[in-house]
Amino acid sequence: MTEGTGAAGFGMLPGFLSGLFISVVFFLLLYAVAAGMGRIPYRNSRKKRKLERTLYMLEVQQILYSTYENTNQIKEALRKVAVMLTGKRAFLVSTEAGELKDFYFCENNGEEEEQEEIPLTVFLPHTFARLAAGEPVLIYRGSGRVSVKDREILEAAGFASLMMVPVLDQERHLKGILGVLDMEARWKDCILLECVARNFLMALRSAASYHVIREMGSRDALTGLRNRNFFQLQLEAYEKETLLQVIYLDANGLHSMNNILGHAAGDAMLAFVGSRLKEVFGEENAYRIGGDEFIVMLSGGEWEAEKKLKALQKQFEGKEYCVSVGMAVKSADMSVKDAIAEAEYRMYENKTAYYREKGDESRARSMNYKLEQILLEKKDADHFLEIISSYFMGVYIVNLDTDEVRVIYKPAYFAAMLDASEGRFSVALGTYRDTFLDASDWDKFREVLDFCRVEQALCTRENLKYHYRKQDGTEVALRIRRSPEYTEDKKETFWLFEEYMEHKNS
């Protein structure tokens, strides 16, 4: 029985061990599952952070892609950086030759802030060398690794934390600084900022190109003044001014100078006028709005404009150049368009008076030896010297076939008529007759308007002479003669309008 019992006891042992083995395996499996389930969130968290970082980099890159056409995208990208790094604000500073240039700031909530309210210039000189060497900067005020100098600067600037990375070009030259202020999270490194720094380099280059293109489109290359396009953009702001002085200026004699002395001489005159306007009125107030037309817009009292005009006149004393000037004052109940029109009208009045009172003096000064040599070379000396010596009111070279005109001298009022006629001399002449001539002399002018009759008359007479009266009582003599280069293919004629005096036309 003992053996049987023993045998039975040993026979039960394998079953017990099997159950124990199964239990151990079961518990190991449970542990493995539990341990595995504990690691799943960790793995998911890493993947999520990696995905967030990738999306963040792509979003910043996409935002900055269109910087060349809208520099405000830089601020939008900075907002994205500030959100990612839990900072209150982010900034970008461009640098050139070791100097800080353009500042871009953006709050985490998208609001912009004036650069004077962010005293970065206090901190940057201390760390500029590190950034220029390509080293990032990461500082928290309470960190034991913060130097006494850094802590003092942070406290003085009011920052709780600051992260900055250099924006380097391919040659590792410092082109900008990208940074985030007052971060809630405590970062161990600057990787999140460094991974988008290259994108901001491209943005800075795009912004610089944008500024250059915009400057080219808004500035006159010859005079350095703002051009007509930029002036048109400013009109809305000028409309809101309650007291504005409008000064309209015209460079006297530009067209005749271009025609006789060449465009280089005319360009020199315009450059001189532009430099004087910039000096007297300031670059931000003066514009070149046409070939020989300039305008100045000044806010403030009328006495200021008059004082500056006197200073401008002194700039032209003893010079070969002169400008005609008209001024108007825009009040609160006056439109800027009307003020400009009034100033332009007064300028034309001043220009007419100038040519009447000082025309001889001006011609004697400008028609110098160089001009006479040019005329002699063109074999037109006799004709032009006669023009120079006469008291002319208008001088033109007209092609009777094409109705085209080359202007030697035109009064201001006839310039507007030529523009309205798109350069067709006969059309402008008809407007001149209807506007200025006494009605009783219209018949005398009929032959003048018919170029076929003029051509026929010149076949029998060397000079054609006409005498008529204007509505204001002024008597005018018109002489028409062939140019020395007159041919059947090129029927160029001289037209000389003079104040009528019997001894001249006898």
C-alpha cells in the first residue's frame, strides 16, 4: 500500500508542474502585455511630436514662400514659431556688415508690437559675437547656467527667457537673428528654432528684393525723388490733411534744351532741380510727376512754404536753370485735387510772366557758344540765330505731310493743347485759334490751318507772314519758312510766333 501510495504521489507531480508552468507563462504574458501597453503611449507621443515638428517646419516654409510679394508673411511665420515654442513673441532681425537693420516682431496672438517696446538692442551687443560665430543662445532667468551679466540683461529688459539662433548664409556669414521671448516650456536646446532658420534666410532675401523692386517702381531714377506712381498712392493721405501747402513747379526750357543741346543737357537740368527740391523741402515731400513737372506737399502753416520757396530761389541764383512756381493752400473743406489744380494754374501764370519779362535774358544766357556751334554744324545757323535774337512767343519745326512737330519753344498754354491733340500740330493750332484769337481775325488764320495751302504758298514765296490779334489785345506776327533740309519727302518748315512790332515785320 505504501508503494502504491508513493507511486500515486509521484504520478500526480507532473500535473502539478504543468499547472504551475501554465500559471507562470500566463502571468508573464500578462506582464508583457501590461508592459507593452505602458510603452504604447510613449511611442505614440514620440511619433506625435515628430509629426508636429515636421508639420511646423512645412507650415513655416509654406508661409514664407510668398514673402517676395508680401513681406507681412514674415510676421505670420513668426507667430507660428512663437506658438510652437510656447513663447509670448518671436522676432527676426536682419543684419548687414555687423549692423542691425530691419526688425520684424509678432505676438503669439498675432498682434504686432512696436519695436521700441522690445529692447533687443540692449541684449544683442552682448551675444552678437556668439551668434556671428554660429552659436545659438538659450537663457532662462532662473537657470543656474545663466551668467551674472546675462541675468542682469534679462532682468533689465524684462524677459523671463530668450532663445536666439543665427541665420547664416552658405558662407556662414551672419545675415539675421531669429528668436523667441518668454517661453512657457523649458527647452533643452534650440533645435526647433534652428530647423526653420534657413527658411527665414530666404525670406530676408525675398524681402530685400521686394524692397528694391518697390523702390524702383516708386522712385525717379534721374532725380532721386519719388515718382508719379508713389504720389498717386499718397493722395488719399493728403486728402485727410486739414491744412496743406501744394507747390507746383515746372523746369523752364526743358524741351528746347533737349531739342537743341541734347537730352544729356536736359537730364542735367532735371537732376539739378531734383537735388535742390530734396535739399530745401525734404525727400519725403517732393515728387517728380512728369517730364519737367514737380510737386511739393507740405503740412503746416503757409508761411513755412513761402519761407522754403525763398530758400529755393536762392539755390537758382547765378545758375542757367530756372523754375516756374505756383502755390495753393488746401483747407479742410477743399479737396486735394482742387488744390493741385489751383497750384498748377498759378504755375502756368508764373511761367507766362517769366517768358514775357525775362525771355531775352534767359535766351542770351542759355544760347551760348556751344549752341551756336551745334547750329552751324546743322547748317541752320541763320534761321536759329534769327529766332534767338527775336522776342518769340513760340518756335516750332513742323512737317507739313505728317503734321508732326518738333518744339524749340512753346508757351505753357500751348503745351497743354499739344498734349490734348496727341502731338498733331494742326489740331493744337485750331484749339489755339478758338481759344485765344479775336473772332474778327479767324479768317486770316484759315490759310494757316490748311497745310496744303501753306505748302502751295511756300512754292511762290520764301517767307509767309501773318498778322492777327488775340482776345486780350496782344498782336502776334507769325512767320513760316522752309527748313534748309526741306524736300518733297520731308517737308519741314519753321513756324515763328512773335509779338508783333511794325519795324520787325516791315
